[in-house]
Amino acid sequence: MRVKRFAKSLMASLVLAISVSVPAVAQMEDKQAMVDLVIQIQQLQDEVRMLTGMLEDQTIQLENLSNRQRDQYLDLDQRITAMRGSSSGPVLSGNRVNTTGTMTAPASTQPAMREDVPDVRPALDTPSSVTAIATPDTQAREMATSPEAEKAAYDQGFQSLKDLKYADAAQQFSAFVMQYPNSDYADNAQYWLGESYYVTRNYDIALEAFQKLLSNYPDSPKVPDGLLKIGYTHYELKQWDQARAALVQVQEQYPDTTLARLAGSRLRSMKLEGHY
């Protein structure tokens, strides 16, 4: 009898010990799981901070590259324009074939003009330091139409463009094409006038400027770029049919060029967006 009572007592003790230990083990497991979860969250936070830092570094590098490419393109265009003004023969102007068989600078080297959309800057408040000289009207008219005056007027607008003073550049290029419509620099001025409006989101007047380039200067090396920008501008205006027509025209007229690839890329984007 004593053995049986001892056995029963032992069994009851074991049951009690097991019933007490099971919740304790479960609690320990829950705590360990919580610790593991906290560690994983900390690791993910560290990875996010690392990726954020890498993204910031890449953004800075892309901005620096964009600025360098823009400056290189503008400097190249300025040298080409100067050569055109000093030579009556055909000019090689880069590494893209235009409609006349000469070469023009690739459109991909002007990211600031194509991608960045800076705020419109106000016109300069400081008046020009150049004052008129008291001379007879005939002499003043001769000075106004001299090649030196044309080049100076064009350079003024181009410098504003390089300084990202787009409102000033638009005003100066607009005045230039009105005053010197037959100048060797007129087609370039017309193109950069359109760009000045485009990057400041004045798409309606940008479109008009690019269309005038094609109609007034059909033999200009800037025509291919202008046609591409017509497609881009129609896209920004959500005029999908016109945008598609202009971009397809770029592909057909200038195959195997940087311009054609850019047009194709925009067409693919339009298709993915459901615009045709």
C-alpha cells in the first residue's frame, strides 16, 4: 500500500512539474522569437540606410555627369557655330549624320536640355553696361548689322543658356532671330530658343519655335534635333497622335542614329503607358 501511495505521489509530482515547465519553455521560445525578430528588423534598417547612402551617391554622380555633358555639348556647339561663321564650306559638327550628309553632335550629349526642368529664372534687373554712341543714324544702322554685332548678340544668348538663365536666353534668342533672320547663326538661335522654352515647361511656345526651325531653316543641321523635340513637346502636351507621328518620322528619316534610338525609346514608353 505504501508503495502504491508513493507511486501515485511520484506520478502526481511529475505531472505537476511537466505542467509547470511547459509554459515556461513556451515563454522562453516566444522571447527568443521576439529577440530574433528585433535583430532582423535592425539588420533590415541597416541595409536600408546603406542602400539610401548608395542611392544618394549615385544621384550626385549622375548630376555631376549631366552637368559635365551639358557643358561639353554647349562648348562644342559654340565652336561649331564659330566655324560656320568663319567658313562657307560644309562643317563637321559631331558624330551623327544629318540630312545633308554632314555630321552633327549627338542628342544624347545634352541631358540638361532634355531631362532637367529647372525653374524659370527672372530677367536680369541690372541694365546693360553698353551705351549707345552719339553717331549719325546711318552709322548706327551699319554697326547694328555688322558680323561682329551678330556674333556678339548670339554669344550673349548662348552665355545665358550656359549659365542656365533660360528666361534671359529665350528673350535674347528671340530678339536675335527677329533682328538677324538671315544670319549664319539664325538656325542655331531658333533651335536654342525652343530649348529655352522647353526646359521651362512653356511647351506651347516651345513647339512653335521648333516648328519655325523646320519651316524657316529646312537645311539646318539642327532640323533632326528639332523634329525629335517636336515629338517630345507633343508628348508633354499629351497630344499622343502628333507625338507618335513626329517620333516615327525621326526613325524613318534618320535610322541607325542616336536620335532614332531616343525616338524609339519614347515610343516604347508611350505604348507601355497605353497612349497607342
